[in-house]
Amino acid sequence: MAQPQAPAFDATQWLTRVQQAAASHSYRGTMIFTGGGIVTSSKVGHLSEGRQRYERIEVLGGQDRQQYRHNDVVLTLWPRDRVAVFEPAPETVDFPALPVGGQRLLESYEVRLVGHERIAGLDADVVMVKPRDAMRFAQRLWAERGSGLLMRADVLGPRGEILESSAFTDLSLGAKLPVESVLGPMRHLDGYRVVRPESQRVQLDAEGWVFQGGVPGFRMVSCARRALQAVAGGSGDARQVLQAVFSDGLTHVSVFVEPYDDRRHRPMRTSLGATHTLMNRRGDWWVTVVGDVPMGTVQQFETRLQRRRE
Amino acid sequence: MSKPMDETQDTARMALSALMDGEAAAGEVESACARWRDAVDARERWHAYHLIGDVLRSEELASSPERDARFLAGMRERLATEAVPLVQRSAATRPALRWQTASVAAAAGFLAVAGVLVAMRSGGDATGQPAGGAVLASASQPEVMTASGKLIRDAQLDRYFSAHRRVSNGASVMVPGAVVRSVDTMAIDEK
């Protein structure tokens, strides 16, 4: 693919480096998320030691929540409700992108270096990831120059307005998270109700569904049957839904399918920050599409989902 | 594959803009209103324009990287020296959805557009679709409704968001630690 940028900037290489940095470096810091008029902050720590990875996220404000990760196991704790949810780390986030991941992104986006800035006291490259069509949002990314660690990501709307932003306001690269601060909480769960929602991979067509034509740039990266868990791990009415996840190399769309229930289901569309959602009835089925993409793209996913003719 | 939003959208958008700014000619007002009635996207945008109009009056608020970097540097210093309550909600307070916090954030120059949670309910079009048949976008346009944490919980949207977040880690796959995002928090807080 021809790259019109200045020869010094290799987009594929830069993207690969950024993808790998989050997994391979140790760091601690505070991250602020703004979007949909809401501001939340989290204390984040990540330790990479040989093949071991440890991570800890504490959300400040709102209802307490802590997340711990050791390699491929993730624990979310809700101290107020005393609920502990164990889940496998999602594959799509786990592995650093291989070069082919970077190439996929370049199919749908153009990547350009647009500047250098200091952020949270560190030097960063600023890169603009511009979509090649109107099916997805642009992003502006700040990556620390030495490590490639992504320090800030802004999702931009069609007029360049910031739809949402995640940014480190302070970052200590190389700072080590104590291993016990992750393993301890993962082991000591006295008084907690422990929940282990299950999911199993399935074939979309075996479940009776197909996508007519594709949605440009997006490919399915996973399809599973899983229980939808209430966010705070509350009630026990975890329903089984089919979740098919699509990616364009940068962002994701989830398509959920479950049996229609007229007591609960109401068609609607919502928009919050960069996230758009559509819920609609399709005969005996209820379809929900969630994506960090424009509403039109979410609608295309819903339209193109078809029941297979037997 | 054709782009979903092209000329019609642009024309509609410009007409709405003109209407918003009080610059539309008489004929334009009528057609903009007609478009508004019929096109849910136009209504959504109208709603959004109104809600964020005040905040976005100035071109300045369209952030420049330098400005944001300065803000972040300032924010970092503040965080180091004082306990800044970034999430200003208690269980008793219903978040005046996005608007007030948007003003706070935007006033700091950090956000150009806060975005708005808009739920559109499909008007009575709950009839089943022909099994296996091709289904195109519904002809009946849903109304624009202001949503709330309650709506999210009633529709159990938080569960879908949460399941989506698990695999997507936010709109950018590369952001470390940005697992927890707004809607999860918002849905939880409104108890």
C-alpha cells in the first residue's frame, strides 16, 4: 500500500510498537477518561516481568470498582456489593498486534505523524489516524517517544470535535507495581460472592445468522455465546446471548442476538460520546449493536444481519 | 459499498446549521423543519446542537494539541496538590445528564464537544419482520428522547456496554488501562 507520508515515518512500525508497548512495559499512573460529558479517573498500574503480566486498575469516584489481572485471568471487584467476577482476559486486547494488525488498520485509516508534544512531563509523538470513509471515527494519538506507550487517545467526530478522550495525567514509566498488590486481592475473597460467567465460542452461521455483504473495513474477530452480566454483578438473571465482535484494526463493534422478550425489549438507539447503540426486534429475536463508530455504521450492522434461510 | 452519509446529509446539516444560527431563509426554514421531522439523524443533531451550542460558541474550544497539553499539565499539578473530585456525583444526585459536567469540562478547554446521550424510541414499529427476509431500515422514524441512567438500566444497556468493553477496551485498542468508561459508571451511579 502506497504511503504518502514523509519517508521517515513508518506507520506500520509505529503502530506495532505502540500495540506492544502496553504489554511489555511496566508503568504506573493516573488516567482520565472524558466522554459524553462525563469525567472519570482511574489509577492504573502494569507490571511486565518476563512472561508474567500483572495489572491493576482502580476507578476513582462513582461506585468503587477495582480490576486486577494476572496473565489471562481478570478479576473485577465490586466492594460495595461484595461481588467478585472472574473472567478470561479478552483475546482481542491481550495480544500485541502483529504487523498484519497494523496493515488491517491501514486499509481503513491513513496514519500521519502530526507533531511532537510534551504530555504529563514526557515527550510524545502525536499521530493522526484518519478514516478513509465515513464509517468510523478519526483518532489522535499521543505515544511516549522512548517506549511507544500510548499516553492519550482522542476519538474525533466528523468536524474534528473530541467525542471522547483517554489520557494519562501522570505517568511513571518503569515504576513497578508490587506483585502482591495484584495477587493478594485475587486470592483473598472472604465475604465476596464469586461469579465466573462462562462463554463458549460458536460459529455464527451454525447459530443461524449471516451478514449480508460486509460492513466496509470490518471483519469478525470473535463469536461466542455468553451470559450478560449486570455491571455490578447484581442479580442472578444472567441471560445467554450471542456476541459477535468485529474490528477494523482500530475499533470494535459488538452485535448481540438473543430471543425476543416483549416484557423487556424496546427498540431504541442511543448515542454517548463515541459510542452508539441500536436495539431492534427481528421477528423472534432481539438484536443489539454497540460500537465506537458513527450511528450509520451501527445501523449497517443491524441491517445486514440476516437470519439464514434453511 | 456506498458511503452512508453523503450529499443529502451535508445539505441537511447545513440547513440545520443555518436554522440554528437564525440565518435560514423562509424556504429553508420549512425544508429544514421537514427534514427534521423525517430524518432522525437531523433531529439528533438538532438536539445535540442545542445542548452543546453554548459550549461551542467559540472556535477556540475546538482544541488544539498545545492547548490540551497545557491543560493536562495543569491538571496533573492540581491532582498532585489537591483532591479534585472529578466525578461530582453522589447517590442522591441524578446527573443532569452530560450537560452540566460538559460545561465544566468544556470550560476547562478540554472537550470541544461533550456529546449527548440520546435515546430514540421506535414509534410503534414492533411488528415482527418476515422470517429470513431482507430487512431494510425501518420506515418509521424513532423519536428523540432524552435518556437517563434509569433508561440504561431498564433497557439493561449497561450489560451490553460492559460486554462490549471487555473486548474493545474503548475506541482505541491501544490505550492501556482505559477499560472502564463512562457509561458503565453512569449507569451504576444512578441508583
